[in-house]
Amino acid sequence: MDVAPVPVLYDADCGFCRFSLALLLRWDTKGRLRPVALGTDEARALLAGMSEEQQMASWHLVEDGAIHSGGGAFPPVLARLPGGRPLARASERFPAASDCLYRWVADHRSLLGRPMPASARRWADRVISGSRPDGR
């Protein structure tokens, strides 16, 4: 039974964010995740009721109307990936650690992205655009 892919909302202006999402999309061999850039009309509709500041402060996964953000998005994202269930269970069991890890990475994403070569960013953009039905 095919399941519709769930939207994963990400910061398209962040090279590290795009690269991280591309890694997840490559892992997602069954097409269960669908990238949606924050700031788009679709993202605003999916995150209705959330301030723009809250939207841009984190990545999000939206499933069945529920919004999972920051470290709280790890369990539902990882559970959809081949072999990801043990990691999903661990992040679900230790939500404070998951959120702390996410916060640390998010707070240092500029630093983490600096050494990333332009070729890695181009690769990430190709992976992301190849995953979206509209090609955007």
C-alpha cells in the first residue's frame, strides 16, 4: 500500500539545511518524505496559526494535521526511513536529548555549513528538486 509522502518543511536559504534534507531524501528510498520550502504559500498553509518567526525557527514535519518541529520531528521522519525505526524509537524515548541536539545544530548551522563545498550545495539542490513533483 502506497502512502502519500508527508511534507518536511525546511529553510531553503540555508545551505546546511538543504544538504541535511538531501541526505534524508537519499535515505528515503520509498519516497515517504516531500520537501517544502519554508516561506512558500504551501508552507504557510501547512503551518497556519504558527507565527512566521516560529515557522522559520525550525524544520517541521506535518502529518494528519499534526505539526512536529525541531527535535520532535526526528521520530516521525526517522520512522519513515529504511532502517530508521531504532533511531526513531531512541529519539522518541529521549525527547529532551533530541531537542537539545537539534537546537545545537540549528544554532550552529552557519558554522557547520561554512566548510561545505559549492558542489555539495549543488548536489543537495538537485536531490531536493528531483524529489518535488512541481520541480521547484
